[in-house]
Amino acid sequence: MAKFAEAEARNFHNIFVCRKCKSKIRTPNIKVLDGKIKCRKCNSKALRTVRKK
């Protein structure tokens, strides 16, 4: 199955997942590295990138 660059960007670019409540957040990665972004649900700063299958 062919992969499109537009679909890759939409599904994986600047998307992070909370390690505690598993909610998704779309934000620039430089803000996550600086610790400025918190989860909307649980206010945790433990975020990871979304995994490609």
C-alpha cells in the first residue's frame, strides 16, 4: 500500500500522546521539549510521540 506524504504529516507530525491518560495533543515539538505543554485532561507533562504502526 502506497504511503502519501500528506497523510503521514496529518497522522504523525507534531502529535504527542500523554503517558498517563493516553490522550492526543497536537503541538510543536520544541514546546514539548521545553516543558511548556501539559495534558488537557490530567495536567501531566509526560508526553511521548505517537507511534507509527
